[in-house]
Amino acid sequence: DIQMTQSPPSLSASLGDKVTITCQASQNINKYIAWYQQKPGKAPRLLIRYTSTLESGTPSRFSGSGSGRDYSFSISNVESEDIASYYCLQYDNLYTFGAGTKLELK
Amino acid sequence: EVQLQESGPGLVKPSQSLSLTCSVTGYSITSNYWGWIRKFPGNKMEWMGYISYSGSTSYNPSLKSRISITRDTSKNQFFLQLNSVTTEDTATYYCARSRNRYNPHYFDYWGQGVMVTVSS
């Protein structure tokens, strides 16, 4: 089964900063990675699918890139509403989530 | 609009079975794939399994001996049963829809989740 190594576990950012989260798969996942945002007590919200395709309603300050085993997710100009946890999900072979990254305000 | 809602007991005793229902409105479960995902207290998320539009299933190998996912198409519901639970199964359980109709893909619509505690 495919393992997903997500880092960092937590991030501290100021409003307006750019932050980047990475996920490394244990094998090539052919760009089949999605990124989710989750706020406490809420369901995960799909932000990006197939590495870099923004889901409808996702602000353009969110972006994704990568190929092979290595993928990244960025938020430019962090806003207060972005304070949440973020997870990657590989769906190339069954499903595996990354461990999550908690974004906090500095 | 597609909506999913989990329901079931919030407390289960060790060694017993955990049974949850996912009720879907706005879309037929005879299309797409429908999954169960759980989030542990330490925030780790785990895909548990799915049932397809045709009724076929796939399970996380780590759970394969304990899990069963079934459905009732007449009620547009699908179900999770997890046997022989331990305190390690304490988690928030989510049901979700996979976007692609004929292949398992990322999950786009999710239920709000139901917290299940395993304790005597």
C-alpha cells in the first residue's frame, strides 16, 4: 500500500504570508492527489484535485503542483479564514491520507 | 444538491460491532463510489472502504477481516459494519461520495461526521 508523508505537521503564518505544504508518496501516484481543508467540527472540504485543478469555489490563492512522488500545496496571501488543517489524499491506488498540517496564525 | 448524513450509536462497547448508516439525498447511490473514512482523536485520517455503483466493495487491507459495507438502494443508504471493535476504533466517522462515476476517485461530498466512542 502507498504511504503519504506530509510535512510540516504544523505551520505558523502571518496574514498575507505564503505557506507551502508537501506530500511525498512512497511510489509514483501519477498526479492522483487531492488536497482538503478541514475546520474543527466540520467535514473536509475539497480544494484541489488531480494535483493542481482547483475545485469550483476554491480561491485562486490556493495552488498545487508536483509529479511522480512529490507534491506541494500552497496558500499565497494567507487570510484568517484559511486557519484550518490541511490533508493530502492519494487516490491512485486505493486511498491514503497524509498526516495533516495544522495552520495557525503567528 | 448532494447531501450525506451519517447516523448511528455514539457509544459502542469493546468487542461489539459498530454499525453506521449513511443516508444520501440529491444523488443516487447506484452511480459513483461511496466511501467511509474515519478521523482519529490524534487527527490521523483513514480510508476504510467503499461500495461501488454496482454494489462491489473494496476495503482497507488493515480492516479487511472486520469490515463490511452494504447498501439499500431503495432507501438510498449505505452502511458500515465494523466488528470486534476496540478503543482504537474511537473516531469520527464520515461517509463520502467519490466524484467519478465509474472509477474510484477523490471524495467530493462528505457527511458532517458522527463521533463514535468505544468504551465499556
